[in-house]
Amino acid sequence: MTRLTRRNLLFGLGAQPAFRALAAPERGRVRITAIRVMMLQGPRTYTLVKVLTDSGVYGIGEGYGSPGVGIKEGVLELRSYFIGKDPLEIDALYTGLGTRTDGSAHMLLRAVSAIEIALWDLAGKILGVPVSTLLGGRFRDRVRMYHDEGPRDMLSRDSCREWADRMKSHPAGWTAFKFGFPRGKPPIDRARDPSNRILTSRELRDIRQGFENCRDAIGWDYDLIVHCHWEYDLRTAVQLAEAVEPVKPLWLEDAMPPDYSEAWPKLRAASKVPILIGENLARRQGFKDFIIHHGCDIVQLDVRNTGGLLESKKIADLADTFLLPMCAHNTGSIVCNMATIQWAAAVRDFLASETLIGRGNWMDDVILHDGPVVKDGYMEVSRKPGLGFELNKEVVKANLARGETYWD
């Protein structure tokens, strides 16, 4: 039996014997021939990547969009490394990127993530199974999604009631909502001094009143999530947690600057509201101190930031050894959603994923689908090979960013 050393714990978790067994007969039979990129334009930009092979089978993934500076260029820069390689050697290919002497893989991790996700889609299609199976098997057949829309004016009871009525009748059937006070506007005016990390007594009072208005309007059958943007110091984060505690939020998100410090365990110890971190962190190395030193109650990641699906699975496995649940940050297109829920299905303890889809507009129709993509606040995890979708070519072509062409 292998001795459980700290190194094994941090860097050996997440190995997928099921994938190795399935892939063994197919290794060496298929080679990568090309990697292509195109960007969509909607409320944000969305970076789609296609990995092609000499067998005619291809995989599609998604990299970070807005802010998407350099993502497309990064994919194009890295593609020569992958050409001619076996697409089933995913972990070895990812690890090998770290040995590039120019250091570009570290700088271009978001581009690496996009290619890695496409490789999993490709692997699932080659092997005829969904990605969740390749990641170790699914714990659930559907994944809870949450909506990031709040009232126009949290201090207005009428506005909160209008929002609640609209959300309760929404076709997607949302059951959880994430929002906070708008930044740069009263009662939190960051425009005059964006470096200010404190909240005044009046701001704390208004925040408490605003969330209580929302709770009164929506009731207790729905969950609220308090959204921050890494802007507060420790003292203020503790005060904020105290202010919103009466509405029992699912979590307080990103209250302090994102890197680990000793302030995080102090906030977690002081707060009755669960503390969530992680959307801007990368690789296991970015998460390990939060997990090992009890700097959070819930670990959140974005599969486009971490290095891809396998690295995200390894982070989830590390969190699970400390009995910490996972969540997903996700501001991508429906392609990113399909990748995220395959990963989430293979995570033992998963709470919910953010999503920008489910609104019944063209963003839902980027892929071919029957019925609503979000139903009763959940997305069904496809059992089709790979990530389980096919692009809707006409919708994609109609929503390409300026200067982009369809990758046929």
C-alpha cells in the first residue's frame, strides 16, 4: 500500500483508473491534427476551441471569455505542442506543458484549460462514454444551477416583491440567487475611493435591510447567496457576515482579496455564514492553503481557470479529504456549462453552479437541444459521449464576434 505522504495527498489525488482502463486499447491509434479557435459575442465574449484528429473525431471546449485578452492567441501559441500527439494522454500532455522552457504554459493557463476541456470531449467520443464516466463516475444525474439576478433596488420592498414574483414564475424554475449591492453606487460608493475596504455603519445597515427585504419577498423556499468582489478587509468582512446572517445565505462569496492569507481562517472562525472562495485561483497549488489551513467552508472553482477538468477533479478530491463541498463559478457559454456539469457530476460533494444560460434566448441555442436547458433550477447531465452536445451551426455563425469566422 502506498504511504499517504503530504506530497501524495496534494499531487496524487484525482488519478482516474477507470479512464486508464477504458483508454488503454485505444491509445496510439488517433493523433491530433489541428486546433482551432473562434469567439462568440453576447453580454460577454466566449472562446470556443476545437481539437481535430486524423480519425475525423473532434472535441470542443471553452476557454475564458470576458475578460478574454490573450486567450485566443494563447491557444494558437500552444497548438504546435499538441499536433501529432495522442489525445488520450491528457494528464501527460497537461503535465508536459509545465516543462516548456519558455514558461508560457503557466502564463497561458486559461488557454491550456480550453484545450484540456476539448480533449476530454474528444476522449469521451473516442471511447463512447460521457466525460463524467472518465472522471471516475457520476454521483448525480442533474446539477443545481443558480441565477445571478437580484432586485433593481434592494431597499425598495416593491422592487423586491416584483423581483420575487418574476423569479418564482421564471421558466427555468430557479431556486437560488446570487447578488450584492451594485458597486460604485449608493449605498456603497466605490467610485470616489476604489481602494477603500471598509463599510460605514449606514452601508452595513442598508445591506442588512436590503437582504432582509429580499428574504421577505422570496420566502424561505429559495436560497440567497451574498456576492462580493474581493473588496473588503478582515474587520469589514466579519461585519458584513454579521449583517447578512439573519437571512441565512448559502454562502458569503469572495469577501477579501483572493490570495490566501491568515485572515481567511480568522474570517471563517468568526462568521456564522459559510465562507466561499476560489473562482480566480489556479491549479491545486492555488487552493491547497485554503483547504489545509481551514480558510473556507466551501471551495469554488472555474474549470476555465484551474487547468481544466482533471485538475478541477483533483482539487475537488483534495477538498473532499477535508470534508469541504464544491461549487462552480461559471460565466461562460452553454459549452462551458456542459463541461462544468460533467465535472460536477463526478464530484462527491457538490452544491451548485453559477450559470448565465437558462434565459430562453440564443445563448441556450448555441447547442442543439430538446426542451429547456435548465428545468426546476437544474441541468440534466448528458449521458452521450464526451460532453454530450452538438453545436447549432446557424446560431453560432449568427453570434460570432466581430472579425471571427466559423471554424469549418
